[in-house]
Amino acid sequence: MHYLGIIGGSGLTRLEALEIERRELVSTPFGAPSAPMQFGRLNELPVAFLPRHGGNHQVPPHKVNYRANIWAFKEAGVERIVGMAAVGGISANMGPGTLCVADQVIDYTYDRKHTFYEQDLKRVIHADFTEPYCEALRQQLLAAAGRIGESVVGKGTYGATQGPRLESAAEIRRLARDGCDIVGMTGMPEAALARELELCYANFSLVVNWAAGLGEGGPITMQEIESYLGEGMARAIRVIAALEHE
């Protein structure tokens, strides 16, 4: 059986629609994953689900054990992973409530364990990252959205920042100049680690607020973010549930 891996971000620590068949805390050489992995079915689609921030959303972005999480999927035999994310919108077409399947990423994070290839190597490994996301899975997500009539933006550059604080208005202006369309805190090194293990990984983001300095003024509040999380993540899950089995 081929399981689709889903990494839940903010607003998706529990996959309510998942018919859970078993839970397993997968052992890895890099420590414990964020939580036990849940195996089950989502609209008959076999799914392995892992909440990135832990079962109670207690692990901040810069403390997530990304290596353990990605290794756990590999160990479980998962070949396709959808990394869910709640993000801020930068480009004009990325307003709150927008769903986006990103096609590029810029990494602004630091001091994170970003590779599996650093000890006991027989030779140095350089993983190609020209196209950071699996194009086949990206297209599958877009096709699934089309089948159920859900609007999804099919291109976008994800700017990955360190967190856990939100960005300043000046930082967002810089990201915009760099070509970022959305901004989040968990897109890297997750995507690169999946590439190193030759897993098919795609980012699926929900815009939950305008990034700093781009809204109607005032601070970004959790109330504003949460107003988009529930309904927006439910739409995203409906898209994933419409994916074809492999």
C-alpha cells in the first residue's frame, strides 16, 4: 500500500477527516519526530499524517526536528509528501484565504539542521534543488483542485523565515524585492531534506493574513489568522482527498 504523507502545519495538528487505523512513533537516527505518525484513510486515500508542531502545537518553527520528521516518512515507506503551511501573503494575488501550490522557495532560515549528509561520508553529496518541489505531485494537487472546483494558485515563491516572531515591514519589502509571493517559517529545510531522500514533496499553503506592512494597518493578530485557518484548511484537505491513488 502506498501512503500519501501529509505534514500538518498551524491549524492542522489534527486531521479530523482521517479514519485512523494505527498510530506509530517511528524511530529515526536523528531523534524523535514531532509526534506519533497516524496511518489511515482520507476519503479512501491511504494517508500517513504527522503534525509538524506536535500534537498540541507546542513546537515552534525553529525547533522542529525536520530531519526526524522527513526520515520517519521514508522509514514508513512513504514516497509522496504534501507539506501543509499557513503563510502570509505578499503578492497582490495572495490575499487571505488563497490556496497556493508553490513552485519555488528562498531560504532565509539559519542554524537549522538542514542536511542528512554531514557525517561519516565517503564523498560529499550535493542534491540538485533547481526545482525544489516535485512537479508531478504539484500537478496532481492542481488537477485534484480542478476536479472539485476549488481555486488554487499554481505558482508562487515561498520565502522561508526563521521565526517564531513575525517579520518586520522592512523585511517583507525585502522579500518582495527578492521575488517572494508568500512567507512562512517551516518550508525549509523540510523541502531540501525530502529532496535528499529522493521523496516527492510539494508545498500546499493557505494564506491566512497579509504580510507585515501590507494589510490595512495595525499589528497582525492571531484572531485575524485564526479567522481563515479553519475553513481554509478544510478546503485544502478536500483537495488532497480528491488526489488519485497511486
